[in-house]
Amino acid sequence: MIMENMMKKYIGESNYSETNHVRNFCLYWIKASKGSGDEWRKENDLDCLYFNGDLRADTLMSAWTPIKWVADFLNKDKGKKFYKHLKNEANPCRDLEFLYENCDTYLPRNHELVFLLEKFLTLAEQRSNYILLPDRRMNCDRYHMNIDGKEVWLYDSVPATLYHVFNEKTLGKYFTDITPETWIKREHLTVGFVNSIIAQDKIIKMPGFDGKGSAKWLDDEESITKALQYMIAFLEARNAEVFNIVTLEDIYAKLVEHENKYFYIEDISGKAKIIKKVYASNVRREYEMLLDRECFGDMYFDPVWEERIVFDINYTVNGEKITETCVIKSCKDGIIIPTEDEIYKDNKIAIKWD
């Protein structure tokens, strides 16, 4: 799990723009199009880059879809339409290159739609716009699928996705190892529901989503404006909820605060079981050794679960680099039997105190 801006890292700081994120995405898509296959995707798709190459990673909200909405709408009088990938062309990225070079001409900065688009894209390239699916096959179906012989277009619409995860015939079929409710909590998608009540009839609608599971392409200014406002608000809420960055000093202070309390260290890669029970002071000393070795990776507070800190520990075994995702979580009860509602299933170690 990575917190740094992978767009900036992928296209390079010298190419990255702090003020024109359309150009950032164009450069990213052009570079990423130069290869294909799973191994290429692990190292060249932003979603995978944010999840250390996990192929279940996915973009929550498409960046290209609103770029095309706005660009096509503002240039319809010119008869100009933009395509991310041109089929049967010698240069399939021609439109991306054209948009990169002529961005201010075809997406004038003084237009309200462009202002909203840029605000959305600023968020869209960050970690808050990426999720981990229960099954990688769900990726394509979030855009388009066949239901009972009928083609249904979802265009990666978040409300449409949330609607279909409750339908066992559509996206719900991918939830074999985790429930939709647990996945929604894990991925911090409760902001998509009225009062965070996870229910199909509580999904917050956006333009293009009919409330019955399908979505439509947007081509009018009012709908595009409201859709962008929804998308911005959603990612801002998710960003605030998920990514409150903490420092190593914060971690250390938390351990000192709980100096006289027990920690339960559990292996949660398989069946949940307590491995050992130690005092916080002992764990603190272990942390100090890790700090000296500079093997900590990214870490952040996860406020959905009170007092929870998630972090990565990086180390090397026989020349192989290993990353372990770990959790510290406060616990009000004496014994810990973690459930999917309490922990990420894919974490290897959980460290908790009572």
C-alpha cells in the first residue's frame, strides 16, 4: 500500500505539472500504452503501482471518462471528438498527444467545467482514487457487462458499482471470500451512501445513474457539472477518511502512551490466532530496532477503526525484498478474535492492544 503520488513518480518530476493534470494523465497513458500483459501492468498501471503490483487493484473513478465528457462538449461546435485509444491507427495515442500539446486551446482554463475537471483530476491521480477489488475479473464488468443477454453500460460509475455489488447475478458474483458490506467498509466507500448506511436503497445518485443499475454517457453541461461535483466531493471525503498521514514520531508516541498495556500479536494471513502476548514496552523496543534499520514503509491512521495505524515493514531475506503490511489497533476487550469487519484480510500481521 503506497501513499506517495505515483503519477509524479511514474511520469517523472520533470514532466509532472502541478497545475495541469490533464497533461499528466495524457503522458501517463502514452507511456503506459507501450506494453501489455500482467507483468507490464504491475509496473505501469497506476492502480497496480499504488498496491505494490496487485492485479486486483482498480481505479475507482475513471479519469478519461470526464476528460472526454468535457473535451467533447466544449468542442462539439468544431466537430472535434477525442479518443484515448484510436483503433487501427499507426499512432493509437494521437489524440492524447494532440490534447497534451493543445490542452489550453481545447480545454480553456477559464471555463467552469475545466476548473471542475482539474479539481477532480488532482484527486484522481492520488491514492484515494484507487481500490482493491475482491476479484480482478470485476474490473472490466465495472465498465460494461452482459446481463441476461442484454448489454449494460456502467462506465465505472461509482453509484452503479455500489448498486451491482448487491446483485449476485452481476458484480455480486465476485464476492466469494468477502461480503459486499465488509468490502465497502474496507475500501472506505461508505461515503457513497446516505448517512453511511450500507444498503442498496441508500446509494447516493449522480447524473448518469438511473438508480436501477445502469449508467448513461453524459453530454450536456448541467449533468457534467453535477457529476464532477459528486466525484470531487466523494474523493475529498474518502481522502480525508483514509489518508491521515502519521509520522514515525506519532507511532513512537502511541507506543509510549500505552507503555503498560498488553499487545496481542496475531497472524491473520490464515485462520486468526494469537501468537503471543507482550507488553507495549517490548514492542516499542522492537520498533526502535526497526527504526534504526530504516525499514519502515508508508503508514497512516485509519479512522474507520478507532486508534488504528496501518504501516509497511520492509526487510530482506536471502537477498529477496519482503514487505509486510501491519496493523496496530486499540482494543477495548481483553481477548482479540478478529473478523473481516475489524481487519484487512490480506494483512499478514496484526498488532493490537487492550
